[in-house]
Amino acid sequence: MNSIVITQPGGPEVLRLQSAPRLTPAAHEVLIQVHAAGVNRPDVLLRQGKYAGSGDVSGSVPGLEVAGTIAQCGANVTRWQPGDQVCALLAAGGYAEYAVADARHCLPVPAGWSYTEAASLPETVFTVWHNVFQRGQLQPNETLLVHGGSSGIGITAVQLAHALGSKVAATVGSAAKADAVRALGADVVVNYKEQDFEVEVQAMGGADVVLDMIGGDYTPKNLRLLRDDGRLVFINAMRGGTAEFNALEVMRRRLTISGSTLRPRSADFKAALAAEVERHVWPLLQEGKFRPVVFRTFPLAEAAAAHQLLESSEHIGKIVLTLGD
């Protein structure tokens, strides 16, 4: 089978199409014939050798989410059968013609969705559900601020929060991105290149939950705009992991600072999360309250170009590699 391999840590050019033996699933796994694979920011960090716990990445196959048909089931798998259409969360290996997944980390392709659209779901939906609704405990009528509102994570957080009855504010970097995010359900959209997001969100009464992938100098602003008992949740720190803030204010206003990374979590944790996502999010997909936003697709062999686009931040929504849909 063909797969995209990281030949050494570095830029997009280190991604190479190579041939490898077809995989065999373990007893608890399924082998998926991949029709589409989502491209995500952690894939870039893995390629660079910077993802938490990644170690030596030479020879690794990136890719945290795929959609396709089950080609083979392990001996202990009972839910799935060969030919079933699924999308799945992976620890790695999605940029390939075949990938193995824990059977518990697979979900059915939503009715009416293409493989390309379904491949845009697992990594972002699992991440948002855990960080916004489990860790952040966002409730109906509360306000969520999501930074990077036009990213894959952003468009997911905006749509889910809106669908479940919360108000949403988002930051973006252009007028076109602002229009797109507003159309997905955001109540307030701030162009951070022209406006101070702290001032704009304070004007709407502040936020109860902030989903932040920026870090650095955003951190004190995020904490100041939170309402009492507010929750700040980190999923990345693109502007740096260090920041100064007033710990006394955190104490006085009972603020909670949290965060997570999904890839290193245990298989059992991800299985429980998959079950939660299927129970709470999949009905929203079927009801049309959440729609796929795929910005562009690339053939598998052009994974380097897909990474270049992702790193440019010019996209709105998801970038997907396709192997036939």
C-alpha cells in the first residue's frame, strides 16, 4: 500500500509517498480502506518533531482521522463488519491507503455525508467535545469565545455551541473569515487584526468559556474577559506557552484554567469519548444543525501542499486528503 511518510523532522518537503506492506488489525482493531484523511495542526507539529511525546518521527505516517470502508475486522470486534462505512480517530497513520483503528474509536459515516466530509469530523469533534463541553462545561445560554474561529477546531466549536443553545464569539483574521464564521452561528466575530478582542467581548458581557489555541499574550486578556466562575481551556499555544497573569484575580473570581492534548490519551479514554460524541453530536449531524466545511482537497501524494496551505492559515474549515470518494 502507499502511505505518506515523514522522512525526517522538518518542513512540508519531508513528506514522501512510499510503499509499505498492508497492515493487519489486532484482535480489537479494524482495518480501514481509507477514502479520505483529515489534515490537522497536530500533523504539522508531528512532522516538525514538536508534538508532545512524539520522539523520533522519522518513518512515521501522520494522520489522526480518516473515513473509509472496513476491509477486515479483528477477532474480538463485534460492532463492525467488512464493508461498513466509518470515520475514525487514530493515534497516527491516516495518510495511507489502509489504516488500523481501535474498533471503539470508529463511528458510522453520517447519512448523506461523503467520505471527504466525514473525514473532517473525528479529530476536531472529539477535541471540541472534550475541551468545550466536558472540561469547559459550557451550558446553554452561556457564552463561548473561540480563538481561530475559521480553523477546523473553530468551525466545529462555533457550530456545536450554537446548536446546543450557547452564545458564541470568535476571533478571525479577515473579513471573508468573519462572514463565514458568522454564517455558521457566531453572534460576535472579531477581526483581531483590526479590533481588540478583549474590548469587543467585554462589550457583550464577557465569556463563560474560552477555547484558546493561541496562548502567549492572549492569556491575560482571556482571563480578564472571563465572567466570574469562567473557564479557560488551552488546546495549543501557538504564540508561546508562557504568560503573566494575576493569580489573585483567578482566586477572587474563581476562574478555572485547564487544557489537554488528545493524542497521548489512553485507548479507553478515547473509546468513552467516542461514545459521548456519538450520543450527543451525531444526532445534530443528522438533523442538519452541523454542516461540513471542507475548504480544499488534495490527492494523497500532494500531502506536502496540503501542509503548506494549513500552515498559511488562509483556509476556512478543513483540508482533506482524498484517495477516491
